[in-house]
Amino acid sequence: MAGRWLMPAPAYDEGIDARLLCIPYSGTGASSFAAWPARMGSVEVLRVQAPGRENRLAEPHYGTYERFADGLIEDLRPWMDRPFALLGHCSGALAAYETAVELRRRGLPAPVLLVVSSQVAPQDGPYGRHLAMDDEELRADVVESTVRRGVRPNPGMVDLSVEILRADVEANRHYRRPSPERLTGTRVISLGWEGDSEIEPFRTAGWVACADDVRQVVLSGDHRTVFEAPDALMTLLRAELGGVRGHADPDGRLSGPLVDEVSDGPATG
């Protein structure tokens, strides 16, 4: 459904030089990034809310990363007047990559930066501990995660969380790209975390085959540190996104080697 993917609603603000869209991992929603700032200097931070969770719980699950990309792109189209970046964590990294691929396929502006955190490259997957779990094992994992956050598990909420997690895991399981579609004009950061026991940093090496400009970065932290908005990551993103508005024409349309021109034709999804 259009108009519900970006939280909060993007601002009409001439002081915004770029937008950063953050996509969470399986079983979670936009609130995962609640600790992140709404702005990083002139960069507006937007949390991506996919259907089938939190305030979009009544909507059907997106099912595949291709359909995820379709929905997100439709909401993003009015906000392509500024350079933008995509950051996806774990399974969200695959959704972010597929969105970047689809944007280029449609001739729409490509993200100037794609950050893929804690995820193997598309051609190396699917990979992850949830893929081998049955529903009871997923339930135990949800309960353990809830307790670790200092929250008392509610059986009804646990049931709901397992349903969402299962649907997200199945989207990951069925995502196949035997060979990557190489991104050009988009810088890629393959982000690993030193203490990540779920996706060890060495497993992310395959991203070098997915774009012309790939930088591998390993930061201190574990699989969930990204949601804490750690200073090292904030500093990295500010450095990467600083000054990118220089790649926009005076009329606001993106151009130059980092992005494609906006298509005058209709969207295909």
C-alpha cells in the first residue's frame, strides 16, 4: 500500500541534502531503529515499515523481496528529489539490494550508497540459523530475545511474532540469485560486526561481486548493535553521505555518474 512504507513521513525541507532509508531484519519492524536519530546533520533518517507488522499488521505480507522492492519504490518515488541511501540489516540487506537492482531496472535514480549489514551476498545464500528452525524453535528464539530486552513475554504477542518471523524467513529461503546483478553507480559498504556469531564478518566477502565499488568494513559489536546507532556507524554514514547533494541538478533531478535519470514512463510494479 502506497504511503505507508516510510516512517516518519519524509519532510519537505530544503535543508535536507540526502535521505537514508533503514530496513530491519526478519521478524521486526520499523521500531527496531527507534534509537536512531531523525536527522544526521543534513541527512534525513527514515525507517522502512514493510506490510504485515506493527502498524501494518492487517496488511498481507510482502512474500518476496521483489514485491518488497515494488512497494518501497512506489512510496519512494516522490522523494527522489534528493540523493538517497539504503541500509539493510541481515535479511533487510537482501531487500535493500533487490530494491537497488529494481530501481536501476526501471531507469529510476539509484541509491548513491547501499549498506548491507550482517548478510551474505545474494549468490551465497540463503544463509542463517532461522532457516533450519521449526515453529517451536522460532518460538523459543522469540521468547529468549524478548527476555533479553527485559520484557516479560506475552503468549499472544509471541504467537504473532513467530508468524511474522516465519513469513520473513520464508522470503529469505526462496530468494535466489545464482549470480549477482552487478550495481554500477552505487557505492556499497559490506558491514560486519566483530562479535556477530550469526553472520560472521568473513561470510560477507561475496558482496565484492555485486557492485563496481564495494568497501568492506568491520565494526565493534554484535548482531544487534546496529540498532543502537553506534557512534562508529553514525560517523561512517555522515562521512559517506556528506556532500552528496552536489550530484543533483538545480531543478532537483538527480544526475551524474552516481545515479540514473528519472524515467518519464510509468512504474512497472
